[in-house]
Amino acid sequence: MTEFLLSLGVAALAACAAVTRQPADFGLRQWLAVVVLAAAATVCGVSQGRVGMAWPLLAGLSLAAVYRMSYDPVLPEALAGRLPVRVALLEPTTPMALAGVMVIWWALTARRRVAPLPAAECLALRSLLWTVRLLIVVGAVLYLVLGTVYDLEGGVVFWKLVVSCALYAGLMWVGIEAAAKGLLRWPVAGVMLLGLVVGFLRNLSGGGGS
């Protein structure tokens, strides 16, 4: 059941990446980076027994990259209008809601995954956690320092930084742990790759990034 729900969530994010229109200045070089990343993850997923730590790391990075490429569709106006002010300030989208649900669900079900992770994956997750802490601390310091000079809109920028760090780190955690435990397999990585390729082709043909 966990594997099915995870696959469903990843597929939904990939669909969002496929329908998202990127800004006009999002060029071929940026597209190439995310597509190659997802392709490498798919290849490593096929031969995961021979690539070691590369598969979980690439799975986590690919999941974060798919979210990075997903801005659309926007939330229905009726729902967006009912959101609390603190949430509305984030200008939430459907991909953001999906990512939040995935991360929260993964955290709530963590105790069911009792088998410990290998040492390398544990080190990767600890490093990820410390990186997030460092980003948030730097953001807090900058907010306190720059807040004396500029009007930072009551901490909106810092609030967005915290949420963004939580979502990206959470998705990478999901990808790394799920791949390491065999809950995320190469066909799911292929779905992420497909979503990015479709998004790339749609942007090329529709006046998006070039």
C-alpha cells in the first residue's frame, strides 16, 4: 500500500511538471540539467544492485527536481480564498500541496518502516538535515540584520524560506529512503523522467523556455 501511494504521489507531481509553463528565460541548459538527472536516476534504478548509493541519491534529487519544475496548476480560487493568511502568503499551488501532503504522510508513517537504513543513506539524510538547519539559520540572521534596513513584509521572505527548505528536504528524504528500502523503483523514476520530457517538449512548442 505504501509503495502504491508513493507511486501515485510521484506520478501526480510528474503530471504537474508536464503541464507547467516555464518562464521564457528558462533555457535549454537548465532543461538539460533536470532531464539528464532524471534519466540518470532511471538508469541507476534499473541497475540499482550495482550502483550502490547513487540510486537513492539520484532518486531523492529527481523528486526534488520534478517539484522544482512544477508551478501549475494553481489551486482552485474557491479553495485558495479560504486558506489562512499565513498559508496564502506562500501563494500555494497544486504541486506545493501535493509535496506537503507527501512529506507529512511520509513523516507520519515513518515508525512503520522499522528496518534501519544502511550507513551511507543515514549519513546522506543527516547531511541533508544539517544543510536545512544551516539555511534556516542563515535566513534568520539575514532577516534580523536586513530587517533593520528594509521592510521585509513581516517575515514573509523568511517564512517562505522555511517552507521551501522543508518541502525540498522532505522530498529528498522521501526519495532517498524510499529508494533505499525498495519502495521506489525504476519505473517510478521513469515516470518522473517522462513528466520532465513532456514538460520540455510542451515548452519548446508552446513558447516557453527555449
